[in-house]
Amino acid sequence: MWDKKFENTIRRHLPYLEAGDELRPDVSLRELGLDSMGTVDLLASLEETYGVEFIHDFLNSETFSTAETLWDAISKLGAPAV
């Protein structure tokens, strides 16, 4: 599972996720309001937060489909393990 920093960062980019709602690993981020501009903003936020750079292989809709797939990508890019 991801760390609190990840959840706080991603929540800021999900307008349909209420403050008290659980961020489930398998729910579509698009269903939670993540659009193309939000994806770009989220990408920049995650790169800054974790000091990583998303390489070409991770710049696709699959990476940003769910919180789980996004956290997997962050982990593979060298974010500290939880």
C-alpha cells in the first residue's frame, strides 16, 4: 500500500473524491474526476514530491488508471518503499 504523502498528493487532483471517502486502490481515477489537464498536474506534483521523473514507458493511460497502478509506477521509478 502507498504512503500518506501519495494519498494526500493524489487527493488534491480528484475533485469527485470527498474528504472522508476512502481512496480505494482499484477505482478508476477518471471516475474520480481526473481529466487530461489534471493528469499533467498530478504528474508534476508526484515528480516533485518523490524526486522522480516519469520516463516514457510510464506516460500512458494505464499508469494513471487507478491509484494502485500509479503507486506501482512511482515505486518502480525509485520512490522509497513504505
